Amino acid sequence: MAQSVKGMRDLFGAELRWFQHIEETARRVFGRHGYGEIRTPILEELDVFKRSVGESSDIVNKEMYQFTDKGGREVVMRPENTAGVVRAAIQHKLLASSDPVLFYYIGQQFRYERMQTGRYRQFWQIGAESFGVASPESEAESLLMLHSFLKELGLKQMVFSINSVGTPESRPAFYTAFRAFFAARQEQFCSDCHRRIESNPLRVLDCKNETCQAALEGHPVITDYLDEASAKHHARLKALLTDLDIPYEENPRLVRGLDYYTRTAFELLSSDLGAQSALLGGGRYDLLVKHLGGPDVPAFGWAIGLDRLAMVLQQIHGEAPQVAPALLIPLGERAATEAFKLARGLWDAGIALQLETRGGALKKAMATANRTGIQTVLILGDGELDGGTITVKHMATGEQESWSMGEVFTRLK
Ligand code: HAM
């Protein structure tokens, strides 16, 4: 029997209903904030990710689905969506004016990673990117939107981890201090960290190795080395978050796994995901648009793992709401014909309903209703047809009653 490719899942049933509920909520909340959707291709040229996510990142180094197409192009199945959105915004000259441009996306991403709970090789992200505004106010606005989105989904414990990773101008001062710290205890760090301290020192802070994390105790903190403007920016964002009642904590080891960030970087971990798994992450990337060949336009954004969010919501709330909470069961041919008319009327009125079309025994249909979580069963037989009524069974209580046809519409609504 053929199986899906390792790390790639089929989505259906209760899990997909959570996906749909999350997507609907996202569209509603983001639309309210003036964000418009963008959909970019799954395949991008290799260079788009090399130049954005970064050649020293794990994503580009080890995790990309990369191949040469029949025309000899080096292409990649996108491991994330920010680079593609930036590429599209440049290509279509969407950032030509000084107006802010706000996008959100919902789509599959691909990373060849080691499988574990909540980590897949094809996974989904919902993300938002805002272009054209460099202020901490724009970050607070985006974070407030994210916070409202998660609150509407019923997520309760939300404490954002935030940090500032400075700018290319302010980082050398930190690197000097940090390299000196590293050199004084270098034998305690893993071989990967010895490579990182040369190529991208910030990555050392992010090492998953426990010995390295212990060796980092008392390390120089990047926010102590920020230039004046970045320090002011960071302080202003924190003040805004406090004022908006958005809980956060500062995490000086938060550096993110992608290279394009400047100043603000943030994540939200969820204990429901087990071992230190991030539910979402993002930050400011003021240099990326220009770096990919566009105008000098600042940007800020984030992405949330949809697979992980659905998992968390299922843990908190259980099953997602049923799509068809009622089932109409006709008994006999005459009733089946009439049932179509009734069902059509209900569907046209926007009422959710499933129609039993197998014919045959009531018992079989009731068993299906039980198994699939149907809340209300409507039974239409000859007796009901003659009396102009319908028999209604409430599955939760087992209670039975009789409704008039008019009542079916008002009660099911
Ligand atoms: P990221 O931190 O690499 O950031 O990914 C964001 C989220 O995608 C993660 O927090 C996680 O929930 C989910 N995710 C990542 N890898 C997997 C996986 N293998 N399986 C399941 N879920 C996964 C970005 O991708 C940036 N583009 C975010 C951003 C947008 N920054 C600025 N704008």
C-alpha cells in the first residue's frame, strides 16, 4: 500500500476543521487591521533564500528541498514565505510609494527536518508582513493583531519572548565582547559553536546543546551593546506592549534561525508543544528588501505554525465544532423525494445539514449520527409527511419531539 512521503501529512476530519477555523479567524482579524492576502508560488529560485534566510542558517544549509528543474534552473520548495513575499513585492513594484503595505499569507512550507511532535517536512504557516514603517508603533500594531487573533482562538497563556538583535553597525561591539567571553571558556562549547563564533556569533546563543547553554551563563547581553537609536526603539516597543497589556519577557538569548533580522526579534513558545517548541516567530527585517534588489523599505512580520496552533487548540478545547450538526433521515421513497426539497430549502437559507441518501434502515443511519457527532437528527416518514411535521431527536439527551416544517427553519438556525 502506498504511503504519503515521510514528514508529509494528509489533513482531514477534526484536525482540518481546526485548520479551517483558524484560517477563518485569521482572515477576519487581519482584514480588520487592513491586511490583504498574498499568495506566492511554492517554488522560488535558490538565490531568493540564500540571500535572505542566509547561507549560515540550518534552513539553507541542511533543510531545503532543492533541485534542478528541466530547464536547468536551481529551484527550492519554499522553506518559509517572507522571502517570497519580498521577492513578489519587488517584482510587482508594490513598494514604490511611501505608503505602508500590509500582507498576510496562509500556505505550505517545506523543510527537510528530523521528525518529532509538531515538526513536519511539509507544514503550514500563517504570516503577516508589514512594509514601509520603521517605527516601534508598527511593531506594536502587528503584535496587537497577533495577540487578538490568538485571543479570539481561545489561547490563554501567551507571553512573548522578545529581544533586539541590533543592526550590522551595532553588532561588532557585541561580537568583540562575546568572542572574548567565548575564548575564555572555549573548551566547554561544541564544535558547531566553534564554527558559529567565526561565521555568525549570534547563533552560539541559539545552540540546542545543554552544555553550551550552561557555558553561556553570564554571557554579554546584546541589548547592552545597542546603538542609541536601536536602544530607544527597543524601549519604546516594550513601553507600548506594557501599555497594551500584551505580556512579554526579555530573552537575551533569542536570536532566531534566519539571518534577515535587525532590531526586534520575538517568539512565542508553547509548553503544550513539548520540548521548547516555538509556536510562532518573527521580527524586523529592514535591510532585506534592498538586499533582494528592491527599494530601501523597512519591514516587520511574523509567522505562526498552523499545524502547531491546531494541535494546541485541540489540546485546550478538544474537537473543533462540527460542520453539519444536523442529519435529515427520510424513510421510504416518497419521504426521500420530499427530503430533498426540505434540505434544499434549508441549505439555501444557510443552514448546515447532512442528508442521508443511503435509504434503508433507520438504525444504520442513527448509528452513523452517533459516530460522527451529529447533534440533531430529523426523521421524515410517511406519518410525518401526512401530518406536515418532522420527528426530531436530540442526540445528547435522547429527547424526542415533533416540529412543524416552519419550526425546522427557525429552530435549526
Ligand atoms: P520560523 O521561526 O522559521 O520563522 O517559522 C515560524 C513558525 O513556523 C515556527 O514558530 C513554527 O511554529 C512553524 N514551523 C517551522 N518549522 C516547522 C516544521 N518543520 N513543522 C511544523 N511547523 C514548523 C519564519 O519562517 C519567518 N519567515 C517568520 C517571519 C515572518 N519573520 C518575519 N516575517
